[in-house]
Amino acid sequence: MTGTVERKLRVVSISSGKGGVGKTVLTLNLAHIYQSLGHRVLVIDGNLGNGNVDSLFRSLSEYSLVDVARGVVPIGKVLKRTPSGIFFLPAGSALGTTTSLTTEEKLTLFSELDSLEDVADLVLVDCPSGIHDVTLFFVRSSTDLVCVTTPEITSVISTLSFLTLLSSRGEKEAGIIVNMTEDDGDGTNTFEVISEQVGKEGGMKVHYIGHFPYDYTVIESIRFLQPLVEKEGKGHLRGYLLNIAQEILRNPPEEKIKKCQQFFTRRLLREEHDTIFKANEVGQ
Ligand SMILES: Nc1ncnc2c1ncn2[C@@H]1O[C@H](COP(=O)(O)OP(=O)(O)O)[C@@H](O)[C@H]1O
Ligand SMILES: [Mg+2]
């Protein structure tokens, strides 16, 4: 490889118990941050039939992941790239509600996504809110699960039910981001409530990724379709995003290849093989 840094693949699902907590805002702004750190980034809009990632990236799409899942077009026809170089897969918005996928459609989407295994090293999936079969599909297929909440009690309760369900489906670990906080304490206190409750139930491990303040700049950035990193320059919001971005990558997933159903399995297996191979070489 010449001139590019080789990075191990991470597929991060950004999920939440309820809608409107800031998943899309955080996904898109994290994409910009990761890209500024030298990652090759792919954003998957998981809100199939009800997405908004393409409009927030100032792009209109003729075809979407729904068409890919239905076998209408290959994924190459849907893959887009922003002027700054972030790849993304639009979800389409014609249906007005997040559609479910049949098993056949999941398999089609799964193998089509596999053909993009070398497009990016950092994949962010903006999942549908709450418990949806499409969310389960994406979460199960990711290396990392991140759950966004706000400090509000309604959001915390939804987060707890969401994590309980995911735990019952075999998920072992989730990182928590607290969005729309008033101060640092708001983030850690909210996390502690979640962590204590999840701990009582057992079965799942949660770790604190960080918090992001409630700030009017976020609302303006959406209104003017401008990423926070551009809008804010090197202001304080960029610092929060950077911290979250680094924290997500700090904790390597416990079991990177965790189930038989996972995106980019061939690449993950190849990387695992290379790591073992290198370790053996060092040991010789
Ligand atoms: N940190 C924040 N500060 C202020 N407003 C926010 C913040 N995060 C999100 N918002 C507002 O909440 C709205 C919903 O966010 P969004 O990312 O679309 O939620 P979700 O994808 O979880 O449904 C945004 O349009 C924005 O107006
Ligand atoms: Mg959203």
C-alpha cells in the first residue's frame, strides 16, 4: 500500500431506544470527524424507505438501499460520495415509514454490501429508532453497537428497554452516548443510571462513550445543511465530537467476528488471519 494508512475495519451501528435523540446528527458529524482524521468513511442510512442522510448531505438519489434489497439495482448504482469524499448509501424516503425486510431481501442486501468491503475502514450505520427488524439486522451485522440517549427520563426508559431486547438477542456490549446535555455531569449521571439498571439485569456490558451538549448551533447546522465541523471551525463542539469519535475506537470490540451473520466477514477474517500471522512471525 502506498500513501494510505491501513486501518482495521469497524462497522458501528448508531442506534437508540426512541427517535429524535440525535442519531442522524451525530452519525453525520462523526463521519466528518473520522474523515478529517484520515479514515475512509461509509455512512449507511438504515432508515429504509424513510431516510434523510442524502438530503442532509445535499444530494438527491434516484435509487436507494430499498431498491438494492429488492434486487432492482446493484449497490454500485446507489453508492454516493460527498464532495469531501465521504461515501454513503441512501435509504430512500418515498415510503414515509421505515420498511421491514423479508429474509430474501436481507440476504440480497447482505451480499450486495459485501461487495463494498474495501470501500471504507469506518462504517457508520444510522439505524431506525427503537426496536425494528431492520435495526436488529444492522446491529447484528456490526462490529460495534452504540446507543444514543438524552438525559430525559423518557429517553432513558426507552434506552433500557432497547438494551434489554438487544441483550436477549445476544448483544453483549454497547457504548452509550448522552446527547443534548446541559453539562458534563448530565452525561455521566445519565450513564450511571443506565449502567446500574443494566448491571442489575446482567447479560450486557455498557460503557460510557461521552456526551454532546444541547446547542443551538446544531439546529442551525441542520437548517443550513452545514456540518458542525465546517460551521464551527475548531470550536468547542468539535472537541466533543472528537472525544466521542476516539472513544468509540478506543475499545476494540470484544468479539469482532461474533456471529455467522455479519457484514464484510471475508475482510474481517482476512484481518484476523493477518494479525495472528504477524504475531506468530514476531514470536519466531
Ligand atoms: N445536541 C443537540 N443540540 C440541539 N439540538 C439537537 C442536538 N441533537 C439533535 N438536535 C435536534 O434534534 C433533532 C433530531 O435529531 P436527529 O439526529 O434527527 O434524531 P434521530 O436521528 O435520533 O431521530 C435535530 O433535527 C436537531 O434539531
Ligand atoms: Mg434519524
